[in-house]
Amino acid sequence: MRPPRDTRPPVARPFRSAAPGGRTVYVVHPGALPAVVHQGLADALPDGDGLTVLDLGAVAEYADAALTGGRAATTVADLADRLLAAMAPVNGPWTLVGWSFGGVLAHAMTRSLPAGRLPERLVLLDSIAPTEEYQQPDDALEPALLLGWFAMYLGAKRGRTVALAPDALAGRDVDDGLPVVLDAALAAGALLPGTPLPGLRKLYDTYVDGLLRNNRLTAPHRPGPAPLPLVLVKAERSLIPGDPTLGWRPLARHGLALHTCPGDHYTMLSRPDALGVIAPLLAAA
């Protein structure tokens, strides 16, 4: 009997090929939103530059953990090696990008590359550093924080902004807070009328399991300083609004450039005004 055919897409997904002499951009994408969200960034690059997404949704031991309780049978180092193995050889200038947890993996990838193969820079898109300050136990992820992030996620999936008052979720647990998110998402058109609360709870639990997976992968990870300059692009509505560096300063031995773009953690990947900030940072020498 033949083994079942793997129907997952390839890890490396080219969205635009680089012309001879052009720059190659590799983007580490950890999921949540489909990888096609990066098509807008590919289109925003200068003529001749190319973009390939390294999609963790195609790595079974990572992607399936969001559906089975959030415990992945792998490590940050193993995932970084898997992504490096999926890359085609790069001839010419290149930039490595990591969005969200993808920035943690992109940083780990640079630690495994020899000096002659390093990208010119590592660009981090609203990525929280894997430093001790942000290596938190699961119970430190409070429901009000997670529900606010979930509202951002729901809006981005439908191209809407789910607006919540600053204190709308304060002190609420999941049972009390999820109806607030449901009402706001319905008002914004991010959910269809009649969306049942139990169905939204199931989607929320899967979303949180994905966050817990990333948190658990980061907890034992002990990163060293990056061997190249870092560029951090923080969304105006970032996951962690109070820290302009998102914890990357201790790992930025060769410099940390800070930028801000419109949108939130999710919509920064598709808003034209956000891409207008991000694209030049990937293409500049």
C-alpha cells in the first residue's frame, strides 16, 4: 500500500523571482494568516527584486501543534535548520525578514549561517524578541491581552478593523470577554451575522493554542546576539505597545534601527501605507 500523499504546500513559496542582479527577499511566515498575505509586499518591491515566503504552515510538527493543544514536537533550532534547508542558493544581495514569531526563527537562522552567506540585514516585523524579559510562562498570557489580539486577528482576516474601547476587556475572563469581541466583530463586518458564540470559542481556542505553541518553543531557547544589523518595524497597534524595541536591544550587537508603520500586528502585512514603509527597508542597500 502506498503511503498517503503529503498535500501540504512546499515550505519555500516563491511569490516573485529576482532578476539577474536583483535582490532576493526571504520572509519567514509563522501562519495565523495565509502565506498569500505577502503578495502585496512582493508587488511593492522594486522591479527586479524577488520574494519567497518560508511558510511554517507547511511544517507538520509546527502547524499541527495549533490543533492539538499547542505543544510542538520540535525546537527553534530544528525549525531554523528546516527553513535553511528549504532555501534555494542565493546569488547576489539578499534580505531576511521575519514577521511575528517568524522573527525569532529568522534570528536563529542567521546564527547558523557562515559569515559569507549572511543576508545584509534582518528585518523584524512586529516580532517580540526571545529574550528573558519576554520568555513568560503560559499563565502570564492574560485573557484580556489574548482577547485583544484575537480581535485584531479577526479583523485582519476580513479586511476590517475590530474596534474595542481601551477598557472593554479589562478584568474579563474568556467567558465574559468573548461576547464583547463577538459584538465588536459583528459591528465591524469581520464576522457574519448569526455567528454562534460556541463556534467563535472554538476559533479562539485554536488561535490561543498557536500562541501557546510559540511561547513554549521560545521558553527554552537561549539566543545569542545577531551577527548582523537588525531593523525592527513596529506596527502602530503592536502586540506590545509600550516597548519600542520589543526586547531586541540585547541581541542587536551590530545595531538596531527602529521604524513604525500604520496598522496593527496583522494588517501591517497588507495595508498599502504599511507596505510603503516596509518595502523600502527590504530593498535598500
